[in-house]
Amino acid sequence: MKMGKVVGSIVSTQKHQSLTGKKLMIVKIIDSNKKEREEIVAADNVGAGIGEYVLVSSGSTARQAFDTSNNTVIESSIVGIVDSFELRGE
């Protein structure tokens, strides 16, 4: 599981049938120091909004978040909204 920040949304009228009715968001993956990494597209399962920090699941666990068959094309899904996080020094 990764943490990221929702930076945008995607509207797509032509897509695979398994994506019908799913909200697609652009998520910038971040590390524990809030350093930005790559951007990904993730199906939203929790109603996240732009600017929120989220938990992102990938692969087969991303598909399980939607309780769908393995015929879906979902590679990443937003599975949680982060209220806060804290880093402790060593």
C-alpha cells in the first residue's frame, strides 16, 4: 500500500465496461517525508477529493476493493482517506 495526494480527476466517456460508474482520480504518490513521486490513475472507492491524502492499493488487492471479478482493468484503487500522519525521529 502507498500513500498519495489526490491532484486531479479524469472524465472518460469511452472506457472498458468494468470502469463504468467508477470515479477515476489522479494521485501523486508521496514518500513518508511528503516528497512527491510518480503520478498514477486510481479508481476511487471511498469518495476522496482533490487535495486529500489517500491510501492506494495496487494489483489484485485494488480489484478486491471493488469486490469485482478478475475481468476488471483496475490496477490501482483509493482505499482510504488519511486524516493525519506523524513521523517520529530515530
